[in-house]
Amino acid sequence: MKKLLIVLLFATLSGCAMLDAYNMAKFDSNEYQLVAKVRTIAEVTKADCSDASLMKGNANTLLIAATEFKNFTANIIHNEESLGMAKNLLLEVKGLQERYKKEVVSEYYCTTKMTIIEQSATTVQTALGAKPR
Amino acid sequence: MNEILNKLNGYDAKESVELQLIANTVLDITKLYEEQKISQSEYQELLGDIQLESAITSDASALNAKAQLKLIIDTAITIAATAAKAV
């Protein structure tokens, strides 16, 4: 009886966190692939920052990839952290695309922005790769 | 900068590297703005991006913690199942 009470107490205290972890969405190779795509586009197209007309197209491609990642992640249950990361990554990418649509963009801004997007995508990719199989 | 680096002690090695990168980017952006290589609106936007990147790092950290807890639970379940079979 005493042991049962201890088990119940333990389950009550940390039940939510345990249940949350137990139910967490497993590793999804498609999700992983989509964020790897965002990272790759940012990594490769960073070199085009001196050519604004080329970057305008690259910014659109990046926006499509980041939106696809967010949309894919959105309807997977128990996947809140991944969705949060996907939304924030998309916000970073949106800023770039909107600026290229509206005005002249400096090369330094472009290079820094792409570096930030690349770093963020790498962080997301690392976290998704560590999900349980 | 020192304050940021001191806070890194509470994170694991991988997260520390990620946060170190963020801290370096903030310094780079500020330098670019001071040298007038980027406009004020570009500077503001990039600072906003740093906040988004920090939020991503925080979510990644939470996800890692959950994955580790899940691993512990799965191991405990396996041990319990093995023990039950043995009885």
C-alpha cells in the first residue's frame, strides 16, 4: 500500500511531463527532409547576395520551402515544439522575401539574414534528428 | 557579452554552441549598423530575427529534454516488462 502511494504521488507530481514525453511525435523523415531543404537553400544561395535579381527568386524559393515545412508540421499531433520552430523559421524567411518585393536590399543585410536562417534551420534539424524512433 | 556567455554555463555543449553563434551574430549586426553598411530598418529586422532564433533554440531545447525523458520511460517500461516475465 505504501509503495502504491509513492507510485501514485510520483505519477501525480510529474504525470503531465511524463505523459507529454510518452506521447511525443516520433522522428519523421519527411519533416527532417523539409527543414534540411530550407537549410540547404539558405546555405547555397547566400553566395548570390550580390545579385539582387537572382536573390529575389531565391527568396521566393526559400519562402515556399519554409511554408511547406510549417504546413507539414502543423497537423501532426503532439508536435507543438516542432510547429513553434517551423513558425519562427517561416517568420525569418518572410522578412527576407517581403523586403526583396518592396525595396533595394543591401548585400550585408542579405548575407547576415541568410546566415541567421541557416543557423536556425540547423538548430531545428538537430532537434528533429534527436526525436525518438 | 560576458553576461550572455556566463548564462551559457547552464546549457549543454550543443546548445552553448548555438547560443554562442547567436551572440556573435548580434555583435556582427551591431558592427554593420555602426559602420552604416545596413539601414536602420534592416538592423531592426535582423535584431528581431535574433529573437526568433533564440525562441527556436528554446523550443529545440524543450524538444531534446522531452526526447530524453521519453527514452528513460521506454527503458523503464522495457525493464519492468522483462522483470514481469521473469517472475
